[in-house]
Amino acid sequence: MTNSWVDIKNTDLVLIMGGNAAEAHPCGFKWVTEAMQTRKAKLIVVDPRFTRSAAVADTYAPIRVGSDIAFLGGVINYLLSIDKIHTEYVKAYTDATFMTKEGYNFDNGFFSGYNAEKRVYDKATWGYEVGKDGFVVVDETMQDPRCVFQQMKKHYARYTPEVVEKVTGTPKASFLKIAEQMGATSAPNKVMTILYALGWTEHSVGSQNIRTMAMIQLLLGNMGRPGGGVNALRGHANVQGITDMCLYSDVLPGYLGAPLDRDTSREEYLKRLTGKPLRPNQMAFTQNFPKWHTSQQKAWWGDAATKDNDFAYDYLPKKDAAYDVLHMFELMHQGKMNGFVCQGFNPLAALPNKKKITAAMSKLKYMVVADPLETETSEFWKNFGPLNDVKPEEIKTTVFRLPTTTFAEETGSFTNSSRTLQWKEKAADAPGEGKPDSEIMARLFVKIREMYKKDGGKAPEPIVNLSWPYQVADAPNPGEIMREFSGRALVDLMSIPDPKKPEEKPTLLVAGGTQLTAFAQLRDDGSTACGNWLYCGSWSPAGNLTARRDNSDPSGLGVFQNWGYSWPANRRILYNRASADPAGKHWDPSRKYLSWNGKAWAGVDVPDMRPNAAPEENVGPFIMNPEGVARLHAIGMAEGPFPEHYEPFETPLGVNPMNTNPKAISNPAARVYKGDMEAFGKAAEFPYAATTYRLTEHQHYWTKHSRSNAIVQPAPFVEIGEDLAKEKGFKNGDMVKVKSNRGEVKAAVVVTKRMKGLNVNGKVVHTVGIPIHWGFKGVTQNGYLANSLTPYVGDANSQTPEYKAFLVNIEKA
Amino acid sequence: MDVKVSRRQFFKISAGGMAGSSLALLGYAPTAAADVRSFKLARTTEHRSTCPYCSVSCGLIMYTIGDKSKNIKPVIMHVEGDPDHPVNRGTLCPKGAGVLDMIHSPNRVKYPQVREAGFSEWKRISWEEALTRIAKLMKEDRDANFIEKNAAGTTVNRWNTTGFLASSASSNESGYISVKTMRAMGIVALDTQARI
Ligand code: SF4
């Protein structure tokens, strides 16, 4: 979330799309109803199902699964064609005025530079035109056909209301009503917020779904403002924190790009990742990358990371390929992996195409599962009849299962969707011999380290030299760990001499050994250690700031500055400089957030801006981007600088109504493995669109182990609309078999008014809804794993699997 | 007037028809509580926590029972929403309200176990045995497959034949220790629940 849960109360209009906050985030949804009551805010819900969020909405529109970009692209076209945008904001805070390169082109489903064989783009023609001075060329009039604004306008001109209706199945009148309401928030004193979740991310175009919406929010001037933003409602209590700690292959803690095979030295690596301003006066905050990275190396390898050995740069593994979870299981499936450690994760249930996952894990030599609950993954080798029909004697994987604590039995911090770290206390011991993950990892590491010390082995240095300053080596204390990633000065930090005043003596800023207060204090010479720069200051000299419990809200805008600690720098709304106009005044007097007081930025939040950057300096609010403004044209995306509608890999239409290019029906840049392409089903055999979803009473695959949840939602079911039920002759409660090209699920059918066939591209498309919460372990009734059905393909950028749009057939069981 | 009533007598009097509160107002407050079963929560310890499910991250108060003496293990016996928490203000949804049953689930893993290759059942083992065996397997695989240099001669120090998937349910501190140790070993096949 760019904003916070409570901040939702400051909005004028809420759009819920790609999510269902009323059921999936009930206590956060309260802030939507609060806004509706106190600010008379309106709620719009766009969803394939008439959800409980829809039930309290002012406006609801159905949409076909997997067609969100067509809908949102239509909104962009609507806003641009009648000039319902916040022009001053767009000009000052986005790249609308930037010139794109000559040679950039979009033609019949392909952007320029497509390599069909490799399914990737050569992005040479994407991006901005850079002048001789090293800065991007701009056209302040936004009239040049090559400026981002005109390129965008041209791209979305094809998304007319008629086309929207044809592709999405949303009736034109409903679409227009919603577009009009959204357009009204282009007024400087109106703000809209968008709440989304996995309904947008779990598509082969997931990242572009979100980007299209971000573009709308930018055009309407709703980013960085109270009541605005683009708000991802995340699915696990600490999914934000674990993402920030970067337990994934692409990055190191704090989203520092991980070194690659092609980085030949630390110097090259730092050069690749250190930003430099693309426009005059911009902060280009990634200029500080060497400080963040060097401080992390010092936190990890301490005295063994010296200037002479490039701060132990060699110790870091260099990545040669993608290693996201889909690729990892693909490698496993090819027999290229021997071992697999699975901590609090249930891939057999959570990954697509269960059959493939089972085959992959069966090829491992060893597997370790650390979990508080008996997961399906830990028993993938056991026969549970039709629910898990395997032969244990044929599976040669040695499986270890280690008991861990739950949240209740571990002290430490969680980071919520609003980026707020909150400290929690251990209440009791785990049953039996359960241990916290930190202790399990520490004990395992210490054992391996001792083996390397005693027996030697391959490259022992990164292991034996890892800084391990914990009082109890086998069980580091959560406080010690937080102090380490928050960071401290290793020696006295003196002020950097001002070249204009050479006579001034340096003064002491931070005494050696003290905790740092902010990442601004980090240095790249090895004098500071900080495990995660984003979390720098969470444990300051004042103590553990994540444990603060002052719930006062002096501004009344829901800004709880002394409750927990928000990254970065305890900032509650990101890009908040944009809450004021270019001259530094509030856009809207009823929501005063941050303004320029003549000398500095001041307001109710920590400014997301250099505090003394006067408005005349034109320092853009999007300080992490080297251009200082937000991107309408983004070359970082795999499938194009502007989002384009592509069909799900399993499309009920068989064609993409937006083009006539047989190679651009689905995302041309998505990665598809051999065998998986063949496993996609076709509409002739699997005529119904399908989508998976979650229920209010269950959390993923955990709460099926909890009796009270099992009582309220005891048994698996699938949901269809009355029209499809009538066509198929199904009655409520009939047992049905749902089949995809990869597997099948048997469950009772629930017939509702919530889903209806939609008219799409000249045919009626029905949708089958499949709640995901059942499996072959638990205190609920057992059921088939829903991911027996889903396709093995991910978003081209994030590789998040396409769980929300695929094809099935359905028949009586 | 000098009236001393025990708590039990007090309740008897109250039950006799006199309103308890007005009796207390007159000064007949109970003086001893020893022989009465008091309100259960009064004997518990409060712990502040966070709902482990969705990332609204509602504040929880968990109540444990047990007198904190050395041999007594505290047991969580009640969980409720934290009324001081700015986001949930005391409320919980059906997931969070049922969290006690997840903590006390009959399907908690209680001991380290191993399922040997080709076997159909678990076998209980000690932590020591489990971690020693896992450490050996990991070291063996690392030593056999670790890549020190790539074809161009650059030091790459990666180990890509063992993968690691991390939990989104453990704390930031556990996550940090996991990433620090796994990266130090050279693991690149690293991913998290956050992806999906
Ligand atoms: S109580 Fe419900 S809304 Fe609150 S964090 Fe838990 S699951 Fe989310």
C-alpha cells in the first residue's frame, strides 16, 4: 500500500477491483464504510462475482476474468478523450512531457523489438530520448506526437466503450457510469483510492493490471495524497516484511538488486545499480546504493568485509538465471535439483498443476519442511486415495519435518500492508518441541559452519566468516537481530567537510557503536553496518520503535506517527510531496498533509522529499526514479512500456479481440516451459472460464486445521451461476467434477445469483468459481487441492502464477 | 456500623434481592476474595500480538494462564482484538476470531520426524539427529555442486542444486536470519510465498 488502512477514511471514491476487501480483509474494509458514512464517499466494485464488497457498493459491474486491462485501458481512453485529467499534476509529477525514442512502435499486438523465438523484447526503441546534456528531452506543450502523453493517447484510443464491452462483457452503460465517477476525481479537491489484491496479481499480465491502474491514479492526480494511492491488500500477516527482507533470488534485503553472473566486479555491479538523475535537480535516491550495499556487507561479514577485499563482494552468490518458485520447480522437474528446504510454505497446495509439483518433489534426494502444521507438502509421498494418489515406495525422497512455532509463540516484528512494523510478544511455548524459524536456521547454520571449520570443503570463507555476534549462537534473540538490520555506526561518524568552508572542523555526528536513526547516516566506506537500509532506524538510540503503542492522531487524518514504525523513515504515505501542488500548497484544504512553509517541508507526516528542497528547485516527488516523476511509459516491464490487453493463456475466446496476430493472443513475453504450453486447454474441450478465490472464514491452507473455522466452512464446494446450472441441469448441492487439462476436482456445486454468463465477443462466457481452502490434511472435510486444475504459467514480470483465469469443463460426478 | 462481609456472603446478600451495587455504595464491599472463583481473565497475563492471517494485521491481545512459576507452562486460553489498535480497534473477523483453534490445532507438528526414502510412515527423531543429518546432506550437495567461477573466470560462488522457500508467516527477524545464512551458503534458488 502506498497509503495506510486508516487513510482510506480520507477518500471520496473507493474502487475495489482485483480484490474483495469485505471478505478477504474484513477489518480493513471497515475504513471503506467509515469513508462512506463520514465523507459520503462512494464505492465502486468491479468483479466477476457479485461479492460481499459488491453487496454494499454504490455501483457494481461484472467483468470477465482476465480482461481488466481492457476495462482500465478503456478508462484511460475515456479520461483522455474528454480531458478529465488533473493536468497540472500530470505535467509536473509524471513523464507525460518526456519525449520517447524514435523507432518506438506498437503494431497489431507487438511492441517494437519483439523476438518471437525467445519470447522476449529487445527494448532498444523503448524509453526516453536523452539529450546531449544527459537529461531527457521534454515537450512542455505535450503536443509532440512522440511525447509520452501523445503516445499514450494513441495507444488507448483503440479502447473505446464499445470495445470494452466486447472484450470484458461489462455492459457499456455500467462501464461509462464508472468511468465518469472516476473522472470526477480529477478535480484537485477530489481523491480516489483503489484497493486490489491477488485478483490482479495472479494473471499472466498481473503487473500490467496494476500499472494500468497506477496510470489512471496519476492521470487523476491521486498518488501521494491522503485518501488516494494504489493499495495492494496483501494476503499474509508478514508477506510485506518477508518481501522487504527479500527472501527471493532477484534482490538482497531492502530490494538491493542481487549481483549477476555478468557483473564482473563490485565496481561494475555498483555502477549498474547506482542511479543518476535523468532530469536536472532530481534526487535520484538510488545514488545512495553503494552506501546501502556496503553497510549490508558489513552487517553480514563484519571485520571480514574490508576495503581491500571489496567488502567481501566475492562472498555473495551471483545469479545466472531466474530462480523464482516456478523456475525452481521446473528445474526440480527436470531432475536438476537435489535438495529443497521449505519453510512455512505449502507448495503442493499453493503452486499450479499439482501433478507436476508432485513429480518434481519426487525427484529430490532430500527435502526439509519446517512448519507449525502438518502440510500437504510434507506428506506429498503419502497415499490419500483419489485426493493424493501416489505410491510411497516409488518416491525416494528423504523428507524431514521440523516443528516450528506459530506467530503466538515467537517474539518479533511483522510488517503490515501499510508498511508498518509492529512488535509482538511470545505468549507461550510451542507444543512439543517446536522452535522459531530463527532458531532452526541458526542451529542448522552453526552446525554447517562447524563442519566446514573441522572438515573443510568448497569455498568455506563466506560461511566461516559470516558475522555471528549473537549471545546464544544457536538462538539469536529477536532484539539483537532487529538491532543488526536496523544498523549502527562501527566507528565515530564525523560530519563530511563542506568544501566551501575548509576551515570548519568536522563534528561528531554519531558515536561509534551507537544505533543509527536513519538511512541518511549510512556510508559506503565500511564505517556503518545495516542489514536492511529500508528498516534503518526501526531500533534507534531511543530503543525499539516498532513496539510503540501511542495511538494518538493529532491531525485527525489517521496518521499514527508514534504507533510502531513505518518504512521508509517512519513515513506513512509514500510520495507525499505530491499531496501539495508544484508551488508547495495543499491541493485540497480539507486534507492538509504536507506543504512548503517558506523554509522547509512540514506537515503531519515525514516528508518524502529533501526537507529544504524549495518548490522552485523542481525536485520531483517520485524520488526513487532517476527522472523524479512517475512513469506512464515504463521500460522496466517485460511486455511493453504501455499495458496492453492480452488474453489469459487459457482463453474462452480463442482469439484476442484487440488484434489479429495469432502470436499475440496471450502475453507474448510470458515465460512458458516445454510441456506446459501443451498442457494448456482449449475452449472446445474446456468451455468455461474458471477462477479461484478465498472465503471470509478461511486463510489459505492453514485454517482448515482450526476447528472453529472448520465449523463455519466445513466442506469444499464450487460456485456457478443459475443460468449455467440450468443449462447443465445441476441442482444446488449436486456433486460435480470440474476438469481442466491438468487435473480434476470433485465437490458439491453451489448455485448462486452472484455469477452470470457474460456476452463477450459474440458469445456467452460462463465462469466457474473455485474456493481454494481444502486439501487432504485438516479438521475440515478433506477435499481436492484446487491447484490440481491451474496452469503453470506466470506473469511475465513477477512470475506470479495465473490462478485467476483458466479453462475448465464441469459435469455431474 | 462495622459490617464485614466476605465475597461469598456478599453474593448471598445480593442474591437475596438487594442490588449489589447499592450495597457496595453503602460501604459493604467484600473484603476477602480467597474462596471465590474469580473472573478467569483476572488471573491471566496479557501479551500483545498481531493476527497471523491477512495483512490488515489486526492487533490481538492473547491471554495466557499459568502463574509464571518455573515449572508451569503458560497456556493461551483466550484471544481478542486489541481495542487500542488504530486499525482494528478491537474488532476481529471470523478468521482472526478463530485463531486460538489454529494455535491449539490437533494437527500441530510437535516433534522432528523423518520419512525415509520409499517408506510409508513418519519416524520421530531428535532435533540433534534431524539437524545433523540435514546439515550433512546440505554440505554434501554444496561441496559437490558449488560453482566457484563461471566460464569467463568471474568468481560467482553460487550453489543452485538446493532450493529454499521462505515463509511469509514468520517474523522479520526470522526472515533476516534465513536470508543471511542462505545467501552466505551461496543459495540462489531462493523464493518466498510473497510471489504467489
Ligand atoms: S482478524 Fe481478520 S481482518 Fe484482521 S488481520 Fe486477522 S484475518 Fe485480517
